[in-house]
Amino acid sequence: MISFFFSSSSSSSSSFFFFFFFINVTADSSVPDPGLSRAGHTAVAVVLGVILVLGFLGNFLVLLVFSRFPALRTPINLLLINISVSDMLVCIFGTPFSFAASVYGRWLTGAQGCRWYGFSNALFGMVSLVSLSLLSYERYSTVLRSSQPDSSDYTKAWLAIAGSWIYSLAWTVPPLLGWSSYGPEGPGTTCSVQWHQRSARARAYVGCLFVFCLLLPLLLMLFCYGRILLAVRGVNRVNQSSAERREARVLLMVVSMVTGYLLCWLPYGVVAMLASFGQPGSVPATASLIPSVLAKSSTVLNPIIYVLLNNQVTRLEKGQRNCLSHMNRLRLKIEDQETGDLEQHQHK
């Protein structure tokens, strides 16, 4: 499984290089934006196809591991399952539509389909980010406030999951009701919030979205993980117990997930703010595709980081392999014994 993700990451990187090359050729902010060329649409389709396949397979494997090993379904890991579910929903209800649009060079499902695409992608992406911030607070409470985690207490975990969806709905439904709107984005092959609208209401929504759905979760994660990193750094490595080492490994996993997610989404937030509050035309339509595709790549990055850094998953997989190996040896031993008994019986 791990070798699959390493090879997937390599192919994804080469696809991104191919994509950025054609985007730079077809998009130049110093001249009027003529729209994306056929080669540009093909490059975007290739990258989105890679993201679709790797994102679906990666999150499917993560969910499969959780379903096969009940020991992994702890309250804290329910938040990680929530992230994988939201990423999987993006792969099902989001990326295929933008992939098909890039193949044909135009949006295919009409205005209503565009609104649904913009709403669903905003909702599922926001659920992932909110879940990551809630995860950081849970780790902060466990490590620094000495609150012992109770593996049987699923109430808080389910409340956190429900809260992530309710909070995300509260910020993604308003464009459907008239506070800003969802519509075509970039060269018209994706849909999102209409960042380029210059009205006071539209700018107010974009500003609130940036503050309450990107900046505040970011500040919460930076505060929580900053305090935890300082605490872990202060522990003497010689006296560090196995529990503390395990805590440090889990921390590395979550921090890597948050960092990767923000690397995917922060450019998108910056471009949205520039399109709303900057000079008209400061963000060419074709260039705006880059942060949009980066945002979708978070569905690939999260399961890669999770599988590579989650000690529980690797330990259970190793245990399963050892168990299967032991069962095979036992089966062969029984077969050899039965064969020997049969030969003795025939000899008599």
C-alpha cells in the first residue's frame, strides 16, 4: 500500500509540472486573457484525472482500513474518518464534473449544475478544514490540559463531526439564498463563489468567508500545535516514554496534514481576496485555475500523509501479515501431518 502511494505521488508531481507548463504558456497577466487553449484544457484534464483516481483510491483505502479494523475507530479517529468521507465526496460529486468540462473545453451541466458543483465543493472542503482545526484542539486538550482520552466516549466526537457540517453549511448555503452566488470560475470549466463580483454584499461575504472559514481555523491550529510542539520539545528525549513518543508521532501526522491542506487552500483564499478587493483583471481567468486545482489536490495529499505516518495503521497491517503468515505455516504443518498419517496407514 505504501509503495502505491509513493508511486502515486511521483506521477502526480509530473502531472502538475505538465499542467503548470501549459498554464504559464496560455496565461499571461500582462496581456488580455484570451481564454484557455486546447492544450491548456488537455493539461488541466490530465491533472484532474490523476487527482480523481488517486484521491478516490486513497480515501477508499483509508476508509477500508477503518472498516476492517474496529480498533482504529476511536473517538479521535472519527474526525479523521470525517475528513476522508468529505474528501471522497469531493471525488464523487466534484472532480468528475470539472474533469469532463476540461475534456470538452466547456461546462456541461448548465447553470443549476454549476451552482450545485460550487456549493458541494465549498461544503466538503470546508468540512475538512474545520475537522482539522477541531482535531488540533482535541490534541491540545489531551496533551497540555492532561485530560485523559476516554475511548468509550464517542459523544464529543460525534458532536464535533455534526458541528463541522453545521458550521460549514452555515457558510456555504448563503450564496444559494442571495448573499453572493455560485457561478463559473476561471475559463468556465469549474464553478465556485463569484469572487469577481464588486458589490458590497458580495465583498462582505468573501471577507467573512476568508476570516471565519480560513483565517480563524488557521489561527486555532497554529496556536494548538505551537503549544504542543513547545511542550514536546521540552521533554527530555532520554526520559521520553513510549506513550510520549507515540504522541509525538501522531502530532507529526496531524501537523503534516494541516500543513499540506493549507498549502493547497491558502493560494485559493489569497486569489479569492485579490479577485474581490484588488484591481479588476488583476487575476487572469486562466491563472485562477492553478489554486483551484491545488485545492482539489488536497484529496490526494490527506490519505498519503495519513497512511505513511499513522503508526496504528502500519502496526495493524503488520500484525495482519504476521497472522496470515502464521496461519499459512499452521495449515502447511497440518497438511504435512495428515499426509504422514495417510502414508503410515497405507504402509500398515
